[in-house]
Amino acid sequence: EGEVSEAFQFAALHQLPIIFLVQDNEWGISVTKEEARTSDAYDFAAGFVGLNRMKVDGTDFEASFQAMKKAVDFVRTERKPMLVCASTVLIGHHTSGVRREFYRDEDDLVKHRAKDPGNILRKRLLEEGTDEGLLKQIEKKARLEVEQAFQRAIAAEDPKPQSVEDHVFAPTSITEEVGEREPKGQEKIVMVDAAIHAIQEIMWKHPEALLYGQDVGERIGGVFRETVTLGKKFGNKRVFNTPIQEAYIIGSTVGMSAVGLKPIVEVQFADYIYPGINQLITEISKSCYLSNGKFPVSNIIRVPIGAYGGGGPYHSGSVESILANIKGIKVAYPSNAADFKGLLKAAYYDPNPVVMLEHKGLYWSKVPGTEDAKTIEPAEDYILPFGKGNIILEADQAETEKGRTMLIVTYGMGVYWAKEAAKNFEGRVEIIDLRTLIPLDEKLVFERTKLHGKCLVLTEEQIQNSFAEAFAHRISKECFRYLDAPVEALGSLNLPAVPINLVLEKEMLPNAEKLTKKIEEMLNH
């Protein structure tokens, strides 16, 4: 797996005190070593300069014990990484469903049985003078312990069916909006400054907070300057660069969290999150649920997202639908500086994994029409809980009573397309900024949809099979009796990538003009 190489690389680069133990039985289920590789782990690791390594016969208990003692002593004393490659055998079945006789011939089984570690150890003990009766007694006791444990497991009460949804998330103490959102005498700031200030305040207050990722360090402070000054203020032990290793960046937060640190990491562009998706799904999202709430992974993964200005197919993508399909992570998508700072603070105090989606076009309010992304900077104590949508434009009550209004539900850049388009329908359009996608403020959306009878979900993503389209379905189901028209969803054209050409980019993406036509169509329905 690529993650193995990334782990070797980072351990060697930073001389981390880690032991990598590889048990090599020459098989990968039914795949032989000859089919799968050119070398064993020991030879493979030679390319990672600074990664110490050793080989041992893993079927020899005494040699294995001495080797591991040497490895542990070395790592504890020298504080450097060590790889131990232990050659061993495969005697049993891989699983009950993949039995050894399915893919192995008798010659191979005989070869492996000849080096059965249990038999080798027993023979050595007898040669050293250990009483055979004592060995039989030990074997009998061990077998009895296993059988008793097995019987206890069989007799254990099954979990209650109603507990199946327990521990998807660890409880968070952040449930209400607190602190001062608009302190008097403060100037407006851009969203990127909200990011810098929020992380700075967190790191001054919490020594366990770390910030790392590609290019976030002292030299440039992020490709969008979104971490500038932080490296100088907190040093390279707390703010540091990583290689281009998204799986490592995301996966390493598991270990950081396990020892009580709070990692804030950055994936440089949303398009680059895919190599880290395995870690996000397989390890991070499942940890709280599979540990019965004991081991939630607490992290913040910052992801610049979205298209503008010809960023092209590898720097402009939207990934919220993929993330929304990963159960066990929270997802925020702020549209302005105040929300960003409040949500980032909430994310820090949340014991669960959080992905912060940050639209690049809103960082500096460079995109025409996004001036409102600049806000008064909230006070240090301001915290905005997840799952609280915000009505940023209310429809006129008189128009609503006549049945002449509709609701737009959106987030991120969609907020500004919606606000611009709504100017063409004074008093007839209400806009909800979701602010977070997981958890989602469905209650607010359902209430306002029932009030207006018409609803449109607006996204920047390609529309088919998207988060927005799925949410539109849930709105339709919940609000069906109150609807005057089908719930609609509007997003980008269903293309595999965002074109780099500005003319084509504009044609693909939603905008206020396209939205205006859709609103007119729905209001006249």
C-alpha cells in the first residue's frame, strides 16, 4: 500500500521513534511472493535513508525475543525508527471462507509445517531440560483458558437492536452559539484572515494543537497564505510542512489524536483529497463507532475547495458529496469570515473528525459579488455550533401569505449566487445558508419549505447523484403535502472535470444568471 511507503518516508525524514514489524509468511491470501513483489520488506526499506532495519527468523522464539528487545531498546535510546522483517510461516487457514487447500499444494504445506514455531520452541525447551510433563500442563492450561474464553463469548448477551446507531459520533459540548459575533469597533476581515486568527488563538491557548500539511510552514504560509505568520510564531515543532502525502497527512491524525494532540491538517486542494480517502473512511470515520465510543479520532482537516478563475481540472473540484457519504465525520462549509471563525472554534472543541471545506473564491472576496464574505471579526470567545443553518434573506411576509415566495437552500459560493439572483425578485425569495453539511439543519429547511411551498437546493457540484440532489429528495418526502411544485436542485453540468478555459468554466458552473432563470420558472409554476 502507498500508505506504507508514506509512513516509512516520514518516519525516516523526521527520525521518529517507531518500530515497524513486518511478519512475512510469503503469502498474500492466495498470492505468492513471486507474483506480488521483487523484494521483501527488509530490502524494500533500504531505499528510505535513515530507516534502520533488521531481519530475524520469526519462527525462532528466542531469536525473535532477542531481536525485538534489541529493536525496542534501540528506539527508546536513540529515538530513531526501526523496521523488523520477520520471516515466518502460514500453517492455518486464512479464514474459514478461504481454506488453505483451495490454493496451496501439499509440498508447500509440508515446508511451512516443518518450521512450526510452536514445535520448534517445544523441541528447544526439551533440549534445555524442561520437564515434558510441565509443558503438557502448560499446554492444557492454555487450551482450557481459550475454551473458557470462547464459551464466555458464546454465552455473552447480544447487543440490543436499538443500540445499532450508538456512537456514530462522540458527544460534543458545543451545542449553542456563544460569544460575541460582532464586537464594536472592529473592522471587517476577509475569510483567510479569519482562518489565521482562529488557529492562532487556538494555538496560543492550547499547546496540544498542531498545524501541518503541504507548504503551510514558515516560508510561504500556505499556497493561499492561509497560515502565514503561524510558523514563525509557533515554531517548526507545532507548525510544519509535509511531503505530498495526503494519505499520511490524514492518516497520521489518528495517532496524533490517540496521544492527546489535536491535529489541524491541510489538504492543499479538494482535488487532492482522494489519496487520503482510504484513511478517512477505513480508519478515521469508523473509529468511534467500532470502539463503542472509546476512541473517536479528534482532528480538523482543512480543504480549500471550489472553482474560479481558470484553476482547471485538478484545482477546482467539489468533493462534498463524497464526504457526505462517509458516515462518522462532520463537514462544515462556511460562506463568510464570521461563520468560518466560529465553526473552526467549534471544530476544535469537538471530539470527532471534522472536514472544513473552504471555498478559494471566498478567501479574499476576489470574485465579484462576494464582498459580503468579509465580516466583522468575532471575538476570541465566539463559537458557532455545527448543524445550525442561517436564514440570510427572508421573504416578505405579505408575499408569502399570497403564496408568491420560494426558498433557496445553499452553502459556500452558492450563497452569493442566490443573493445576487434574489435581487430580481424583491421580497419573493428566502435564502438559507446551511453552514454545515454534516450535521445538517433539516429542521429549519423543512419548516421554511412548508411555509413557502417551493424549494430549490443550490450547489456548485455536478448535480447528478449529488448531496444537493439527495437532500432535495428528502425535502420532497418530508414536505410533500405542503409543496406547490417539485423540489428542484441546481448545480454544475455533469462533466468529469472543471475546464481550465474560462469560457467553458463559466458554462459549466452555476451563476446568478442561470439561477435567475430557474427562480422565474419555479415562481411562475
